[in-house]
Amino acid sequence: MEILRTATDLRQLDKWRSEDNWRSEQPLVLVPTMGALHPGHLSLVEAGAALGPVVVSIFVNPTQFGPGEDLDAYPRDLESDLAMLEPLGVKAVFAPSVTEMYGQPGEVTVQPGNRGQGLCGGDRPGHFSGVLTVVAKLLGLVRPDVAIFGRKDAQQCLVIRQMVEDLKIPVWLADGPTVREADGLAMSSRNRYLSEEQRLQALCLSRALHSAREMLVAGERNREKLQAALLAELSDADKMEYAEVRLVPDLEEPVAVSGTVLLAVAARVGPARLIDNLVLDLSSGGVKDGFLLGDPQRWSGK
Ligand code: PAF
């Protein structure tokens, strides 16, 4: 596994691409992360490795953190991240410095379209511009055929999908499911901020989603009733930020709850701002897990 630090180092990828043992039909896969890896990230890497050589980027991107957010506290442990990636057969890790990724003040940034309004975009002004700007840079630097993101950051997935479509960026996007602890808590690098007691309190997010899902399974399609069920459970958090039922991919508030639906919650528990969601496909009349970008197993070739 190579550790690449700069744009120049990344040109090593072109050398590999031209080598005989690089099967030309295999896509180069990028899994972008901010490190502090957990089994959720590793499942994305595994999904990518089933398709072709994987590059994992590890970069705590300062521009997606707002003033007063946890940029300084965000866990950084490159050595332990590398130890987790090595056994998965990752081809390379791209771990640039801030100065490698960002130049002078006043440089070009990418602004989200309509999908970046509301939800986390409302609570974290500037967040999605930071995400899109760094993802555009990573896609330009690595030039992957496929990029895989975690479904847990549902709005992020949809905002990135809109950027890729609108800016005609030649990459195929896929999303991998949220990985949960045995008790339902969605895995997140920010769970490290929680005490034992707060960790139990944080279960209200997955409980909220579970109860709204059960209502959908029982045939409930009234948005207000579903949102009320989400809100009722979130009263256990220290501060509820949002509890929403939205449509995929444009995140409109549905008049009729149908098609692919996002149940999304965000709340503060102790020092952590936590998010969780379910993406549910109601199109067959039943309730199935849905995708926001694409099923990695459905990559159909270059
Ligand atoms: O989801 C994340 O870890 C980050 O937002 C991403 C996509 C790596 C951009 O910094």
C-alpha cells in the first residue's frame, strides 16, 4: 500500500494504469474519508475492492467545518487508519496536507445547488461548499472511474451527485449502507466524543428512524404523522436539530410519501452533533432499502 502525499505523488497512478498487471476493464475506485476510520468506512473500501484497485483519501478538510465546530478536536490517527486499510488490499492512500489542497484566499469554490439548502445545510452554513470544493479537488487529482460514499451522510451524497451531474464530472458514484453497532447506533467518527451515558442517550436517533420505518411498513404515508414519530423519540436528545421526511433525490418535502424517501434526523448529544437516516424505496408497495447514488455491485463497466 503506497502512501501518497502530493499531486505529483498521485501521478504514480498513471504509471500503474499503464502496467500490464492493471486489468484495463477494472475501474479505479476512490473512497474519500476524513480518517478516524471505523467499520462503516471499511465496508465502503471492501465494496470498492470488489470492483478494482482502491485509493482511499484521508484528509480532515478544514473548509467544511464552521466557526466553533470540532475541526481541532476531530480525531486524527493516520497510523491506526493505515493499519486498518492494509489488510483490505488498498492500492494507495492519499493523505495530503492542507497546503497541498488549498492555495491562497480567494480561490475558486463550489457552491451547492438546491439540495444543499435546509437539513445540515441550514444548521451548518458553508458546510456543503467546503465538502463540494474538496470532493471536486479529490476527483480532479485522483481521476477515479468510481467514487463511493457512505449513505449515512445522505444529504452530502445527494449534493455531490448534483455537482457531478451539473458540472459533467466523469465519474460513476455509488453509496454504501450505514453500518450500525449491535444496539442500532450508526457508526460515526464523532461517537468517540460520547461518554457511556451519552452513547445510550444517542440511541434515540436510530430509535426514531426505526419507529417511523415501522409506521411505513404498516402502511402509514402521512408525512406529518411520520415526522411526529421521529420528533417524539428525539426529545431524549439534548437538542433536536431536525427530523424530516424528504424525497430522493431533490429533498423536497413530499405531498405524497412515495418513491424513494429519506427519513433524516440530526440532534446534539453532549459534545457531539449526530446525524442518522434511512433511505427507503416504497415504489414496489413494500418498504425496501434504497440507494442515493448507485449500488456498487451494479457497476457496468467503463
Ligand atoms: O464524508 C466525509 O468524510 C467528508 O465529508 C468527505 C466526503 C471525505 C469530504 O471531506
